[in-house]
Amino acid sequence: MQFRDRPAGQLRITVPPPVASFVLAPLLARFMAQYPEIVLEVSTDPALTDIVAGRYDAGIRLGHRVARDMIAVRVTDDLRVVVVASPDYLARHPRPVKPQDLHAHNCIRLRFPSGAFLPWRFAIEGNVVEIEVEGSLVANEASLLVQAALGGSGVLYVLEEFAAPMIATGQLVPLLEAWIPPPSEGFFLYYPSRRQNLASLGALVDFLRANLKAKSGRRQGSSG
């Protein structure tokens, strides 16, 4: 049940693992304290979920994956990737100086639910080029791959948010920085227009916009 003076009731959202890790996790305690009468149910799913068929109130996905008939609110800045390895790994292997050098390295790879690998893309001679890499570890969870990189297992290509704390402490070393391609479009919270008057959803939207550093922006779907 929703009350006019205080948002309440259940709010169901679906988000990909990266958003759960570096967007929502640091904010959940604060949101729950601010809105104790909202029951927030978060479903973490790397696959693209149909929020209408799944009876979710909202979802968070990359901007280009949000249908144009949805209302969308930006919740992260554009996304940058980094290539990293641990000091221990680099002590045992020559440091790559150009993307092609990755062929001689054990590359830790992320596989999507579709079965495809996260492509390792670099800006080479003005063009974004995909480099084919090989390695002895494959997983569908980025946090697991970061831990493997920290342990010296190999070279990792990952969203900067996952590696930034370890880069700051020197546990991971950024590589090939001159070849990193421009950032890609970030994550948006999206929902059908019929949900826009749901008080609990409005509270979450306002909370995220107030507490995240992303440049604010709202996109109204074509269906209004």
C-alpha cells in the first residue's frame, strides 16, 4: 500500500551484477534508513530482463539496452574500462606496452549470459579494435575475476569501478592506458510510464539522483 505522505510498500527492481556491486551496495543502508516503510527487493541478473513480464517496478541497464518506450533516469556516468594486473604478476611477466602484447599473457576473461566474451577493445591508430585474447580462467562474475587478478593470476579487462579501489592502494596496476577507448554509455534506471506515480519508485529515483555523482538526466519514452 502506498501512502501520500510517506512512501511505503514493496518495490521490486532488477539490476545487473555491476550495478548491484558499485551503485546500490554502498547506498542500501542509507536508503533503508531514510525509507523504513519501503520493502526493496533487488534481483541481480546479468541477463536482460523484461520488467513488465517479470512484474518488476523498474530495472537498471545500460542506456542502449533500455527500450525507447520506457522512462529512463541516468544513475551512473559513462563507463570506462581498465586493463590491470597485480604487481606480483608483473614481476613474473613482461609488462605489455601495446595491446597486441596481450597475446603473450594469461588474460582473465568475463563471459556474458549469452555465451559471448566481454570484448577487449582498444583505440589503435584512431580506430577501436577488438583484440582476441586467451587465458586459463573464465567466469561470469566480475568480482571473482578481480580477486583472481589480485592473486596474480593474469591480466584483467574490467569496468574501472570494480578495480578503482585496488588501483588506489597499489594492489592492481593499470596497463595500456594510452590505448583505452572512449567511455561507453552508462547505466539508467528505467520503468514504464504507468509506474511513474508509484511513490516508492519516485523515492528511489530521487534518492539515487541525490546520492550519485552521475550527471542527472531523464529520458521520456515515446509512448509518454
